[in-house]
Amino acid sequence: MNLQKIKDFFAKDLYATSTTGIEILEAADGKAKVQLKLDSRHKNALGFTMGAVYFTMADFSFAVSVNSDLNSESYYVTLSSNINMMNTAKTDLIFAESIPLKRGRQTCFYQIDVYEMVGNEKRMLSVAQITGYKVNKAI
């Protein structure tokens, strides 16, 4: 699928793209990578990146990866999710990558790593697991 078409489709997710500022970098073969440039709106009262930022990154990366086949007759929606916070960001550019661990007829299970690059090393910020459920596009 054409990456620009995927970006155009997911631009309708205004919370992730417009409000939060997440950008899609890659989407193919059931995987996705997104990025976010952090600024003051992403901070909590303590001055750390809000946990909701990491969750939004994970959820959006999942949505892009699992629904990147725009010609499919169905969508996947989040059925359940779990996220473990590991670190707060030290840099102002963070990434989320989602990979499928299982894709069944009605459900799927993905792992999403949210991280930053410190030098040439990935520094994990959070790890999420999301179970998706298949629904018809007619909903």
C-alpha cells in the first residue's frame, strides 16, 4: 500500500495527528513506525512526558499497523491493552514501533515499543501489548 495514502487516511485521526502531533514514518506488512517531536504540551505537572503520550503513540502505531491495508473489508479495533512505563524521555524525539505477535481470524495481538534514540542505542520508554478485534467496515 502507498504510504501517502495511509498517511492521508490516518490524518482523520485528529487526536493522534493534529492534537498530539504524531507522524507516520512506515507502514507495511502489518507493522508500523511513528514518531513524535515532544514539546511543552506533552509534559505533566512534574515536567516529565505524560504517560498518555506513550499510550497514544502505542495505540496509534497499532492502529496504523493493523489497518494499513486500506482495501481490506474489515478493520481492527482495540479490544484490550496493557502498557508498562519504563523511563521518561530525555530527548525531544520519540518513536513507536508495532509488530504483530499473532494474527487470527477475529483477533490479533501486537507488541508496541515506545523508545528514543540516545546515540545509536534505543532507550525503551514503554512497552505495550494490544489485542485487536476484527469488525466489518460497515459499522
